[in-house]
Amino acid sequence: MRPVSGSLAGLASPMISKQRGWRREWHGFALVLLAGALLLSLGIRNVGLAIGIFCGLSGLALLLRPRVKKLGGWLDTCLLLVVLLPWLALLPASWIPSMEWREAAKEAVALPLGYALAIAPLKLVEVSLLLIAAVGALYFMRSRPLDSISRPILCMVVAWIGGLWSAGFLFIQLMSQASSDTAGMQLLGSTPLTAMILAACGLIAYGVSLDGIRQKKATRLSALIPLMMISVTLVMLQSAIAFIPLTACILVWTSSRLVASPDSRATRVFIFALIVIAIHGSFALQGFREAFHSDSQILPDPSLARFALTESPFLGLGAGQSETWQALDTPLTSDFDAKSFALWTELGLFGFGLVIALTLGFIGKLRKRGLYVESGYRWLTFLAAAIFALAALLFEGYKNPIVLFLLAATIVLSLGHGGRFQGHFFGERPVRIAGWLLLLCGCFYLFAYATALPVTHDQRLANIRTHVVGLIDKTDAPSRDRYASYLN
């Protein structure tokens, strides 16, 4: 082959540099995806650390790449409303009609509940910062380039993230088998939420593995390892609510691939799909059978959501307020499950309406760009995003940084090619301002975590309890008896 010379060399050189820059872009995307997910899993036990990591990474990303592309349509407006909606819970409770239940709760606990609808404003601030960081991460990843080569690699990164979490769970189980059978069950949040996160990662691992078998590519076949580890973890978690959507999404995606691509009908592909569907489907059917023949429920208890939508239908109880209401132990909320249907309970019909609008908007963008192009990876990641969205609707997933981060990533992977010079963009100045604000918030929370400053609701509550216990210990016996008589 003759070397390129003359005027053609001047044309070839920019093309080569552009391709290399493109490759560096998705390499950076993969690094952000891997580092972000793993770092957020370290802060899942401490909300201050999680906010510091999430806001810091999101702000730093926006500062490094301030040229951020708009999503188009009503999606940008809906995401802005998602950021602003939790702050409506700071409105005075007296402005909201039908709040007799709040007065009854105030009389039951004999404590002032504040002027606002939200009785724990710090909780509201924490949830709001997580949502803002998630929106910033979505816009940053949306502006990164994607093509038929980088998209499968990024999907493999998501699959291996799930595999690493499964390996951590299995290691914890192995080390704690003699002392505790439930060790690691809440690795990424509550047990059902952990199962849902792993189910979404397992779906992507299945799709990458099936594509590797179809195209006979060893790199994509490596996704079989996280698929097997995630499957074993889900079996140990015994969560039917995770197996049911996973099996349904595997059936939908496999059927669409068999219809859209003739080379997907090879015998080896069909046998692999049949084995995976049979294994996961058997556990899903077992969950249905146990729920039908016993008192166990597949879906979480909706009693608190029903109460909130009845008494405060539009705004709910306020972002992050469910657990606080349950901790008050009032006759109205003491028997409710604060971790189920948290989005319905805390954001009300306004929040649910925004979820519906965002879902319809993203489905419309996905249909315009084709469901089955690029070996169905867009359709695959959209189904994984649907599982993450289901975790946000059924459990407390909309407050979980890992769910928010991976939901943003899978939505971006399901959209179009992207690119730095395509589409409409926000101005760089407001993006930089948002980046600096997020970075400063992240640094503040990380400093507070390192120095044990009581800036989070849980930390302040723990300090108050310690102070009260200390006062009681220092009190003489007659005074303790008198306090006890007052409490009784």
C-alpha cells in the first residue's frame, strides 16, 4: 500500500487525529463509568460520603468538559423540574389543604414538627443534592461520543461492575457464613434494591454474552463471567422481585433480536438463550408460586404510599421524609414500610407525573434512532434503564446514588451517537457555574465526613442521642425516677 502524500496527507492527518480523539473520549467515558460506580458503592453506608463523592465527581466532570449537549424536546424542562420539585416541600404546611393528619401526628408525639411540610429539612437537602448530581452526570455522559465500537465496550464495563459487586457479596458471604447468613445482603442498599441493581447489570451481561456467541468474539464472551456471578448472587439473595423483571427483559430482548437479525437464529445462540431463560425463569416462577401459596408478597407494602397519596396527593410527605415519619412512631405511620414506593410517598403525583413524562420522552428519542441497530445494544440498555427505574419506583432507589448514576449511564447508552459537535448545547458559562457549585458541595461534604462535622441528618441525630444518654448518665437516681414518671 502506497503512503499518503501531497494534498491527501493533509486530509488524512486530521481524520486520524479525530479518530484518536474520539477513542480517548470513550476511554474516558469508560473510566468515569467504572470509577464512579465503584466509588459510590463505598459511600452507600454514609450519606455524607455518598453526596461528597457524587457531587464532587459530577462537578469536576462538568468543569473539565463544559460543552454540554441538550437532550431536546421537553426532556430538559422535565429534568429541571426534577431538580426543583423536592424544594417544594419547604412550603409552609398551612398552605397545603387537608393536613389534619399532620395535626393528629403532632398531638400524638407531643413535639413541634416545624412550619414546613418536610419535618427533616436536612434529609430533603441530601436527596436534592443527589438528584442534582445525577442530572449533571447524565448531561456530561450525554455529550460523550458513542458508536458501534464503543457502545458494546461500555456495556461490558457495566456488566463487569455488576460482576465485581457480586464477587464482593460472595466473598462477604464466604467469610461470614458461620456467624451470619445475611451478611452482605444490603451491599448496595436494601436487599431488594441490591437485587434490582444486580439484575439490571445481569441483563446487560447477558446481552453482551449473546452477542459474543453470535459474532464469536472472545472479548464479549468474557461477559459470561459476571453473568454467572450475578446469577449466583441473585439466587442467594432470594429476591423474586429481581428475577421477574430480569427474565421478562431477557425474553423481550432475545425475541427482538431473533426477529431483527437472521444471524441471531444460529443454533448456538438459541441454545444459550434457552438455557439462560430456563434458569432465570424457574426462579421467577418459584417466586410467583410462593406468593400464591403463602402470605409472602412479591411487591412491597404500599400502605404508606397509599396514605401519603390520600392525605397529601400532589407533594407527598416531602423528599427523604418517609423514614423520619416512621421514626416518630405515630399511630398513623408506625406500621408502614418507609422503604417501599418511596418516590410515590415522598414526591406525590407531581413526581410520578415527571417520571411518566421522562419515560415517554426517552422512548420517543429511542424510536427515532432505531431500536435494533448496533446489535440491539440501545434496546438492551433501555431495558436495563427500565429495571433501574423500576427500582426507583418500587423501593427507595431514587435516593440511592448507585441507582441514579447507573440509570443516567444506561439512558445515555440507549440514545444516539452523541458527539461533541452535534446537536444543541447549553452555554458554557452556566455549565461551569453548576460545575463549581457541585464541586464545592462535594468538597464540603467530604470535609465534613473526614472531620465528623454534623452536617447530615443522621449525624446530627446520632450526636443528639449521645448527648441525651450522657445527660441521663450524669443525673442522680431521684431525678431519673422523676423523669421516668414524667415520660410514663
